[in-house]
Amino acid sequence: MIHDASLDELLQKVWDGGRIDQAEALRLYTLPLEELGALADRRRQLHRAAAHGGRGADTVTYIVDRNVNYTNVCNVYCKFCAFWRAEKDVDSYVITHAEMDRKIEETIALGGNQILMQGGHHPKLTKQWYLDLLAHIRTKFPGFNVHGFSPSELVAFSEFFHEPVEQILRDFVAAGLGSVPGGGGEILVDRVRNRIAPLKADATQWMGVMDTAHRLGLASSITMMFGHVETVEERIEHLEVVRAQQDKSLARLPIADCQSPIDRAAAYATALETGALNGGAFTAFICWTFQPENAALKAPTVGAHEYLRTQALSRIYLDNLPSVQSSWVTQGLEIGQLALRYGANDLGSIMIEENVVSAAGTTYRMTVADMQRLISDLGFEPRQRDNWYRLVK
């Protein structure tokens, strides 16, 4: 066997916390899964130690919240989505304030502190409808966070309302919006987006919304849905787009002038934890696999092995993001737990309600007790958090 000194150098660079490029990422992708997982777990440890000064390195967080889809009416007809309906369909709906109140009351009763509110691109809902809904939630449930409206929705709103995204975001925040989810990211490469969702926001528009949200001081998450028509190289290109935006967003923030991307991510996490900042960059990355059962898109998806490999590579590549969430919702409880050894430091939400993935044919359920057990069984300390990764007492 010929010894490869350049691979040794790459592995040492990853172990030491150095930044890798796309070619190096593609090389890491071919490593045995266990070896790649060990490197990702090392990165998790470096991030946790940097963000908490050595405290919390063995803490895994989770959140109690609820996915609320305010409408299933959508005019972009994504091929991978089994949730959308046309307005004329008998099972189409738009949520009422009374229904929203019931969902939030149930969430609070279970110890929840936010809703993740997203919906289809409904061309007939007015801007005032959204402002009224946000104001209603803020008035009736003060202090309860609305993590709402993906970039794809906001691009659609800009077209529907004939207003720039920045003005819409300003008005939504004034009405009660607290943060922006990273839904609709899919793969941020237009060749792929044109295949699976040609009527949806393109990659530049999608990330432009996130840049605007960050400039306005909002926190946001970032996602990737993979395992359909994309190549591995395009997954890595997606990661590069995300990392470049995070570099740009962090550079604008009044945080410590750190030398390494991991330290910059840690400074941002600390600023959020202490309340010095309320946002301004991505807080976490979440990836999951395409769920094909009831979707129009006919593409062979990938299994748990590929999910763990992609998450591990993401943790290594996204050196400037504080957190990585496991996706037990699509992978099941056992693989979701195992992902905590492949770079994830967060188990996500107990998902009191979830409609989009389940419509595609995949349904898993989790309680707080389940989540705490899965975390504890690996030797970690389970801690509930809020959207800004502040621990809930």
C-alpha cells in the first residue's frame, strides 16, 4: 500500500480546526464513514469548547416547538413536495386565528416557546392578512417566538405585494416576527432548482433574502434537502454558498475579531447566548434526505449511511456556523441519535406537529422524554433551548 502524505496533512488540518476547500471536501467524502464521523465529532467538540470556554462540550440541546403550516395552497408545484394543494382542492385550507390560538396554547402547555410558521405560496393572501396574524400572536402570546416565513415565501410575497423583501421583513418584524427559518433551501445550485422547483426562488434570490434578514439583525437557520437529482459536487457547492454568506454576515457584526472561523462562530454564539445580539447570521445548519413516497419527483433517494456522511462533511465544511441539528424527523429516532456522533450538537425539535415530511410518506414521533433519553444514552447532558440557543432554565 502506498502511503499518502497529502491525505495525512488534510486529516491533520481538519483535526486542528483548519478550513477546507471544495476539492478537499470531495476527498474527505470518500473516507470510510466511521473515519469521517470521527473528524466531524472532533469539529463538534472544538465548536462547543470555543463557544462555552470549555463548558457545555458534553451538552446536547433540543427545542420544544411546533411546525404550523398556515396554508397548503401553493402556486409553485414543487416536484418533491406532497403537501401543496391548489386553491380549488377540497382539502386546501387557510388557518384561522382561533386555530392558531389552539395550536399555540397546546405548545405552551408542553413547555414550548415558539412556532415554526411556514406555508405554501398562496397568491391571494394579502400583506395585511400576515400582519394581522403576527400582531394577533404577539398580543395574545407575548414573549412567544414566531420563527416564520422561509426565503422562498418572502420572495413570493415580494412579487404578490409589489414590495421589496427588506420592507416586508421590516413590517413583519414590527408586527411580531422574531426570526427566519431556512426552509426551501433544497440545493442552492440553479441547475438543481430548475429541475425540482422551477417556479421557486432561485439560489441568488434565496440567499439574498437571508443577507437582508441578517442585515436587519435577524437570526436564521439554514438547510439542505439532498438525495434526489443533485451530485455530491453540488452538495458541496451548496455548502460553499452557505459558508460564504456566513463569512459576510459575521463580518458585519460587533463581535470579537477572531482569527479562525470556529472562533468567530463561537463569538457569535456567545453574543446570542448573553443577549448582546439578537441575530445577524445563521445559527444552525440542518440537512435531510428527500422523502419520495408520495412526491411527484421520481428520483432514487439515499439512506442513513449517506445522510450521516453528508451531515459529517457539512459540520467540517461549515466551520463558521455555531450549531448543526440532527434530522430525526426524516431519519428516525435511532439514526437521529447516531447523528450526534457525526457532528450534530442539537437534536432539533420534538415536533409537536409536522405536516410536510409526513405528507411525503415519512412519519416519526418524539416526546421530551424520548429526546432526553436519546441524548443521555450517549453520555451527553440534555438541555432545552430557545431559538437563539439560550438554555431554558
